[in-house]
Amino acid sequence: MLQRRDFLKTSAAMTSALALPNVARAQASKLLRFVPQANLSSLDAVAGTQYVVRNAAFLVWDTLYGIDSALTPKPQMCEGHTVDAELKTWTFKLRAGLKFHDGEKVTTRDVVASLNRWMVRDTMGQIIKSRLDALEAIDDLTFRFRLNQPFSKMLFALGKNNAPVAFIMPERIAKTDPFKLISEYVGSGPMRFRADLWVPGANAVFDRYTDYSVRPEPADWLSGGKQMHFDRIEWKIMPDAATAGAALQSGEVDWWENPIADLVPLLRKNKNIAVDIADPFGNIGSLRMNHLHPPFNDVRARKALLMALDQQDYMQAVVGDNPDLWKRLPSFFTPGTPVSTEEGGDLLKGPRNYEAAKKLLSEAGLLGSKVTLVVATDIAITKAQGDVTADMLKRIGFEVDFVATDWGTLGARRAKKDPPSQGGWNIFHSWHAGADCVNPAPYTALDAGGDKAWFGWPKSDAVQAGILNWYAAADLGAEKLAMAALNKASFDNVTYAPTGFFLLYQAWRNSVSGVVKAPFPVFWGVQKA
Amino acid sequence: MFAYIVRRVIATIPVVAIVALFIFSLLYFAPGDPAAIIAGDQATPADVERIRASLGLDRPFVVRFVEWSWQVMQGNLGVSIFTNLPVSKMIAQRIEPSLSLMLLTLTFAISVAVPLGVLAAWKHGTWIDRVVMMFAVFFFSVPVFVVGYLLAYTFALQLDWFPVQGYTPFSISDPLPWLRNLVLPAAALGGAFVALIARITRATMLEVLSQDYIRTARAKGVSQRPILFMHALKNAAVPIVTIIGIGFAGLIGGAVVTESVFAIPGVGRLVVDAILRRDYPIIQGVVLMLSFTYVLVNLCVDLLYTLFDPRIRY
């Protein structure tokens, strides 16, 4: 029979065993535990454009070309290419010996099927498709684009990091409808996705692909040798920022992709943790207006917003007081990139002028108009911008209908073209990764093609002409000229209102080395002591 | 008794059917669009529309409801819109952590709360009673996530006794990692439950202890322990069991929060993620499962009454 004293002894022993210091936590250096920015709910970075999906897909799939940190496309799966003088016939040769994770060889049949799927969804792909006479496999390793018009941006299109990315999949998978998610995750990238260990919303596991053919050049973003130093990478989905921060501090995870600004001071105090800027290209805040309905179907109302909009208010609301994390941006394009420009951005420069904004609205007969501002309050960045906008709109004489909602609802509502009084909207906020705003190619939000444009449906022939001029530009000088004209046309049209440029952090344990700044987490080259 | 159980199980069918219709209608008319989430922020409206069509979300309510109901009747809860995985598989992946958390929480709550409630009733009006009730009020008033953060900060970050987050599957050969992962979440989730059960136990025990048969037992010289645990507690058990059953619903709600705070891959987090993404098949599947479970728990509670009170017969 169990005696009281025995029971107490056993309980004490169990309690001390449970509460042993967490020394057993020390993990093998071949395992990396990573907390991504969001839940990984699929892996198809062609059918969808979510950043988290694209980031995971970079581990599993490879691309024909890959951009480096100077945004120059370099051969990746390709050995090289030739192009005729007219830039119409592009012939590519694959590297020999490439294999998919199921052991099958990568052939040009896979490439053609993958590119055909990608061309339906990607903006640059659609331009290639519109100029395409044929995309053909010459032999197992050689394939060719035959175009009826020159296209100088082919290598960038095939190697860019913006989703939809031109990932190469086995032909049987690539034949999936481009508007449907794939359900088999076989690539030829440096890591294999372990679908059998996937717990969506909690855990995703990637194992090193031992047959991966590493390029000899040093790795630089998506180019060069993607040398993996881990046998396994585990993505730990943590919806709660405080939990992720605590897990990083206690050593239960190694790398956190996007610590929130509030927790950064705490993380900095921990000598075992490094904190640095995640993406040098940062992000551009966006105030998106609906061009279909009053008051913002009138360009004067849109310009009045630019006169009153103070980017400092927005950026401090988004990232706090640290001036290193934000800057004013009188441009639609990412600052500090090869073709960035501020041409035409004068309305965003200098002191804010509420009176001038009111006067302009008055002239347009729009003073006192009702504005339906739909704000996703479950996302800190959109919530912060929405609060500033509500205040600004009131100051210049609008009546504000502030609709607080979640991102899922906003995603549906912003697609409605109905008037705001019938479930539509006037303004919503978002933000664009700076890497998507380096030029017009991946920049969906800049398009001003009316009905076919991004939400808000801006229409401007000058903007559309500017985009085409950039595509036609043959050298950097011509690109810069095209970009300047495009930026000016976009400000003349007020396609949307940039609310500023801001940077976000990443944090990792000091035992991890080789973390680089990039628009996506770069796992190759990273090591753990 | 057997006939009663069969009748009650059959009675769950219309309940679950009504829940199914209600949840399907609610989701159909609620704003939100999984196609927009799949497409991502950079997709054009036309892309979103095409994805919506490819998912069959543009079809009429009746068509979708009939199709889904037919699937459910065949035991098929459908496939997740995002992962393409069967909903039943996704629920199965998440059952063990949730069940573990709930069982541990229930065990902890009952084993702590019932003795505390009995003690408070026995020492009614003394400082012991007041201290017990003060703790009960405190834990009942403080939200689960606050208790969770405080426990994690103290026992995981500062003292390094337990992990901050995560879940280790149960292993019969080495259950300690499983237990270490669940101690803090169970304590956080159990706090409010302990408070609730302790208060009910105290109140019902006070009522029973004032009954004539207890006075008679005392007059006959029966010692305190048998009076408390054999005579009083058994007669006070029916309301306590009832409140444990009702509290099970609260436990499910609390588990949603606790699983998020401690990053436990349970059913609660599954359904929260699904709601945020509008992954309709998962939401419908989980709600159906939970409503069925709740009906079964109530049945178990009703059957337990017969153990504690022989006068109750079905």
C-alpha cells in the first residue's frame, strides 16, 4: 500500500525531474529552427503571391536564373544562354545532372511546362506570352523562346525574386491549372519538403537534398552555390509575437524572421541574440484609393490627400521613433536602387498644407464628402496607417466612415467595385515589399490599366505608356529616363499615395552565423555553432 | 440504461445537423474570401476571381451545402482549401495535443479544486476559507493569456524550468518531455477552472454540511474525514460534476487561447487559423467535431449522476 511519505517522496522526485534546467535543449548544429513571418498554408508560389509561401518555395524549387544582391540575374539551373541581336530568340542550356527530389532528371519538358504555367500568372510572364511565337524544347537540355517582339528583360523575368516566381517543377506537377494550388511538392532545390511531417499552422520540415547540384560560385541571394549547412530546417509557426520572442530568448528557436518593433529593445538586451535589418529594400506604405467612386474618382481629391499626407506621422505610427527605420519617400519606387527616381514627387515634399488641400477639395465640390476607410486592424502596419489616415481625412474636411475589420474580410471587400454605400470602399491600406517596387515589372500596384489594374482600378494611359517604355528600354540610361517619366505620370494620376519607406528587423541567436540582409530569408550559407 | 444511451446518441444527430446548417450559413454569409488570401496581396482582382471559380466558391449556397452535407454523411469532412489535405487528417494531427492539454488541465483542476473547496467549506469563515476564495476570485478574474504569459516568463524564461512553447507527443517509454511541455499551459488553463470548481464545491459542501444527516453523523461520533469525504462530498458531487461538464465548453474556448500562447499545435489553433484564412471546410469540420464532443460530454455527465445519486434512474 502506498504510504503518505512514499507518495510525497515520489511527487518530489517527479517535480524535480520535470523542473530540471533546460540543458537538454542544446540542439545539434545540423538543425535550424526558424520562425517565419506567417503561417505556411501552401507551397505554391505560382498560384499565389504570399511572401511566406514564396520564401518556403525557394528552399524546395530552383530557378533557371537567379538575381544577386545587385539585382543582376545570374545563371542558376541554366549553364548559360544565347540571344540573337534583335532580342527575339533566346536559347538556354540547362546544367547537366540536375535532379528532382524524386530522383527524376530535370529536362526541358519540365522547364517548358513550368514556364507555361508561370506565364499565365506573372506580369512579366504575361508580356513574354503576348510576344511568344513558340517556347520549345530542342533536346533534353536545350530550350528556346521565339518571340515576335524584342524582350530585353528575359533574364530578370526568369530570375526575379517576386512572386509568381519562375520555379521549375516536374512536368506532371507543372501541368496543374495555374489558378489551382499544387498538392505535390517535388522540386530540385537544396531542401526537400517533408509533406509527411507537415502540420499546417504549426510546423513545416525541410530536409537537405543530398543530390542537390551546388554551383561553384559563392552564393549571393538567389544566385551562386546554395550550400546548405543543415540536415534539417524546421519552420515553427508562432502566431503570437511574445511567444516567438520568448522562444528565441530561451534558445528554443534559432532565427525569427520578423520580430515586432515593440520587442526589439528586449531582444537587443539579450547578449545571445543579434538583431538587424531584415531586408535592405524595406517596404513602401500604401494608401490605396478607389478611382471608381466619388470622391477619389476626381484627381483633385487624390491630390488633396498628397498635399495633406505627412509621411512622418505614418512611419512613426508603423515603426516607432527610431529614425533609422524609416524615411520620407516622394516616389513610388524603392530608394537606393539602380533606377529609383523622385521625379514628380513634389506634392509629398515640404511642409504639409491642409488649407491648400481643403481649398482644392472645395473647388472640386468635395469638401465634406463621406469617405469609407476600411482598415484591417489585425495587422499592426495597416492599423497604424489607418489611424493616421482617419485623422488626416478629418483635418481636411472629409466625413470618415472608419470600418475596422480583419485582413481576410478586407481581402474580399477591396475586390468589390460597388459604391461604398453598397459594400464597396474608398480607401484601404497595405504595404509593398521594396523588392517588388524596384521597377515596374513586379509592381502590380503601379499598374493603371483601369478594370484590369490592381484594387482601386486606377486608369492612366500615361502610366501604362511609361511601363511599356521601361520594358522597351535597352540600357540603364534609357531605363532611368523611362522610370522618371513613369514616376511623374503616377504622381499626376495619383495611382496611390505612398505613405513612406520603412525597414523591419530580423533576429537570431548568436550561435547562428551567415544571416544576410535580403528581401527573403536566405538559408544557404547559414551555419550554427 | 442502454436504451437511454442509444436514445441520447440518436438525439445528437438533429443537434449536429442543426449546428452544421447554422455554421455553414454563417460562413457563407460572413464576409471574407479564401481566394483573395491564396492569391496574395500582389494578385490582380481577375486572378482572385479565377481562383475563386477554381475552388467552386462562386457556386450557389444550396449546391455547396448539399454537396458538403452529402460528403459529411459519407464520413468525409472535405479537403482544406489551402493545404489540399483532408480535413479529417488535419484534425487527427491536432487531436492529441488538445486532448493531452484538456486531460491534464482537468486532472489538475479537479485534484486541486475539490480538496480546496472542501477545505474552504470545512474551515468556513476562517482565514483559510478567505485565502482560498481570494485565490479563486483572482484566477477567475485574470484572463488565461495573462496567466500564461506570467507563467512562461517566470518558469520558462527566468527559472528555465520548462520550455516556453511547443508540444512533444506522448511516449509511454519517456513521458517526461510530454509533461514538461504541458505543465505551464495546463496550469494557465486550469487556473480559472480550479477557481470555478473550488467555489462550487465550497458552496454545495456548505449546504450539505448543514443537513440533518451530517449533524446526526457527528452526534454518532463519526470523525471529520469520513463526514467530509464519504458523506458530504458524495452528496455534493452532482452539482460539481455538472459544473465540470459545463466548464468543458469553457475549457475548449480557453484551449484556443492557451494553444496560441504556448504554440501548441492543437485543434484550437487549427480552427483559429482556419477562421482567419476562411478555410471553410476546416471550420465546418472542427465545429461539427466539437459540438459532437460536447454532446457526448453532457451524456457522460448525465450518466455519472447515477453513480453519485442512486435515486437517479434513466
